[in-house]
Amino acid sequence: MAFTDNCDLFAAVHEAGLNRIAHHLMRQRPSLFNYGTQIFAELPELLCRRIETHPEVRRRKNPLITIEDPISIPGTDGQFGLDFCAQLTALKIDLHPGNLLDLPPELDPPLKPQRLALFAEVCGGLICHERQVAERTGDSIAARAASQSKQVTWDRSVELPQRAVQAPAWRPALPKVLCFCLEAFGIGRFEVVGPDGAKQLVIRLERLEVVDIAPDGLESNVECFLATTLRVGLLPKLHIALDTVVLELGKLATLSLSPTPITPAVPNNPAIEDELLKVFVNVGVAA
Amino acid sequence: MSDLTVAVSEPTFKRLFAKVRDNVTESTAGSADFGPFSASWNVGFKLQGGTVDLQNDGTVRISELDVVYTPLQLSLGLDIPEVCVGGFCIIPNPFGGCILRAPRICVFSADPDISLPINLSGLITTEISGAFRIKTRYRVDPNRTATMTNLDAEDAHVANKWQLLLDPVWLDIDPIDIPDTVGNILDTAINNAVDALLGWLPGWARDLIKAILGSIANLIRAILDIGDDIQEWLSNLLGVSIGILNFVATTVADYFANRYPLFEFEDPYPILGYDGPLIPVKVPVLDLAVSVSDTEMALTANVGG
């Protein structure tokens, strides 16, 4: 059977190639996988895991992390926050039939047909200030509230960083980051979505399981946070716009590509099978 | 198992072939002196018809592809021996000399005397058939300097590229097919040129020159060495003297083999483009290979580490 019995053009990526592509992506676009407050951009040595990058990233002065606001401290009207970092430090993809990853029992192994499994190591940490700093900050807030009409100068240099301020006025000389790393496994599939003329190949994360967190409620919350972050923050940036993939044919013609419709002959498009991501495509030819 | 596989069906390949064929045009111009006459030309061609088939022996076969010569404009310059008439004495002087002479008229004094513009655009064809292998080539742009990184090269539009090219296994170009009507076109061109050349002369002078030279048209034919078979003459002129068959063979072969790859892509291949200041994400492509069966053409490659 030929690859193109039911389509004009067939493309497949083996899971080994997919993982190498992911590796290149992480090295060349580190800010897609590493997040933190300003202090981590200025002092990347504080990150929980050192970021391995392509030499061109540093040569072109690309950011290592995407800068986020500090995590808001409840009760401070959003004025104060804690510095944090969050990193996706390892990523591995296993296409059906699964053979690279040992899925946890919660994900009902073995991997089902037309599914991919993924493994991610996620590391994160807060900069947790000394107890005295927190207390002084609390005292300042209380005193300001009590003397709104008085002209008082406050020593704000001893407070926690203000959330809305990108470069907090005060920081310990060598802040201590409370790092942790989690291993997460997920199950997903590839899907073609979007209207005609704007079709996109996307990864859908169906389930996520974080290993060894107790109690169950905390685990569920962490899983919810990670899954939402992946679905909303990361995966949409990796969509492949199929309709805009136009290949130049020796300057003599261009090809416009669109996914082959689902039929009994092509029951899954894209398909995950034989450790391959397969895409069946129809081709339009234009001058 | 390769990391990447891309296959194109034979029907798709045929559609691509048709599109490429319809966009192939090439032309050349030149001139040469062939002794009794000179020629300048503006010759081009386009491709029409033909079929393409993928073969199980790994080749791509192209059959009966018509090369239509257009433009095909020749300008033949002829140097006809000078002929002078008149100048004879009408009223002799009995004491010697001549009181009144007829005017002396010389024609064909220039070089060339006659320029025959012949427009054969679209009338002459050649048929090409051939078998090609699809080869891969890794092209390092000659304008890329040693100090450039891959990203520098991309920015300067001199990135390395993987290319797919048709490599001729054999190429057969039939003799030029010249229709009968070309003889009439040449005769008309000659007659028009003669009329234009002699039309300004008084009737007696034109008759006198024709009497001297016989048929001017026949003279021109003799100078051009046309003989009895105008098609054979023109075929020889175009194919051998001017060498358009070589031009077509070389151009067609180059077109597919060197100048215009069937397909090319950058290496490393950008999977994400620039995003503001963020550099593109580029993936090195290794071991590009191509295979052809009677149903499809398949490319395989690996992703570099």
C-alpha cells in the first residue's frame, strides 16, 4: 500500500524526530518554557534548573524567560506579591503504541490507539522572604491604613516587592528560592481544527497526572493548574497552520495544502499510529 | 525508520509537472556570419503537451514533450554583388565624348544589401522525451561567508538549502519539425525584400537589373544555398548553424538539473519564524533521500540533534 493511496500528499513524523524537534524548540525558544518574575530574568542563576540554550539565543540577546508579575499576596489588594519561577525542564512524547514512557496507573495504560503520551518535568519555586520582612510589610500596611490622613514617611525598602512593580525596590542580597520539581504524565491527541482557509494542526491534552503529590485535593489542584497552563499558555503557541503552509516549487508554482477530509479510507487525520504522526493532505497547485 | 517522510502521489506529481511545464520559457539571441550571408536571431521556446510518469525503476519518464519555438525571429543579411545600369551615352558628341548620358544607377552597393526578417514564432516545434532520476543536492550558497551562522545566513538570504533536481538519464530530442508553410513565408519575405529594394527604381532600370541577374529571388536562394528543399535548409540553419537544438537540450537539462530545482527548502528548516526579537526555531535536516515508484515519490530525512 502506498502512502498516498487516499491523498495527494502524505507527511509523517516519527516520535524520535518529534522529540528532537521538541529539544530544538526548548533550546532556541527558552522563553516559551521558562517563566518567572523580573528577578529571575536579571539573575537566571536563581532559576531552579539551569536553562540550556542554543548559542544564537545569547548572541541575539533573546530572553531566557518570559517575565511574569509576582504572585499576588491575598489581603494586600494586589499590591504585594512573591517572586516565583516556573520551568518546563524536560519533555518527551511517545506516540502509539507507547514504548518510551511508563504511564502511571491513573492514566490507564497501555496507551490507547490514536493517542500520544507525554512526560514533562516541571520545576518551580518561590522566593520566600525572612519572617521579619513579612512582618514589617504587614506592620507598614496596617500603619498606613490607620494614618491615612497623616503625613508619614514609610521605609518601604524593607517591604516585600510590590506586585505591579517590575523591579521591586528591595531584595535580599542572595534570595533563597524554594525549588521543587514535579513529574507529570499526560495523554493527548492531534487534531485539525478551524474553518476552511484557516485549518490548524493542534495538540489536545486530554488528561494530566502529576506523580506522588498528597493529599489528593492538592494533587488535583496542581494538575488543574498545569493542564490549564499547557492548554492555554503553551500548546496554542505550537499550532501549525496547515492552510498557510505554501511551498515554493522552484519559483514556478506554489502548493497550497489542506487536510484530506475524513472518509472510511482515511478514518483518522491526523493519525497517530506505528509511532508516527501521520497527516494526509490535499494539494492545490497555483502558478 | 526515518524521522520524516513526505510522499507525493503520481497524479499530484503530474499536476505539478503541468504547472512547471507551463511556466518554463527561455530565450536567447545571437548573430553569426556564414560567409555569403549573415544571420541574427532571437530564439525562445516554451513547453507544451507531453506526459510524465513515475516508473518502478526509480525514474521519472517524460514523453513527447513539445518544444514550441517562440519567439523565433530570424534576420538574414545578404550581400548581393553590385549591379550598375545606365550611364550609357544617349547623344554622342561627334567630336568626341558624349553630350548626354543616361543616368547610372547602381544597386546592391551596401553590405548587406538585403535584410530578410523572418518571423517563425510558434510554427516550429521539437519533441523531447527523456528519463530522469530525482537527485538531492545540498547547496551552500556561494555568497555565504565562513563566519556566518545559520541565522546570519537566513537573514542575508544565503541560507543552505536542500534541493531536489531532475537528473537526466537519457534525453532524446527529435529533429526540428518544420511545416510546409515555412517555404511560403520565406518566399514572401524574399519577394517583399526585393520589392522594397528595387521599388524606388524607374521601371526601365528594374527591368534591366532583373534581366542582368535573372530572378532576384532565385539569386537570393542561391546565395543562401537553399537548394530544392527549403525545410531541410532551414532545419540545418536552425539546428546546426545557429544551434538551437543544443540550446534547447542544454537549457532543458539545466532547467531541471541545475537551475530550477523541483523543490528546495532551507536547512536548518525554520519551524517557527521570528517573533519580534525572538529568533526563529530551526531544525537541522539530515540524510535527505528520495525514492520513486510507479505510484508515488517519497522523501525521507532525519532530524539532526
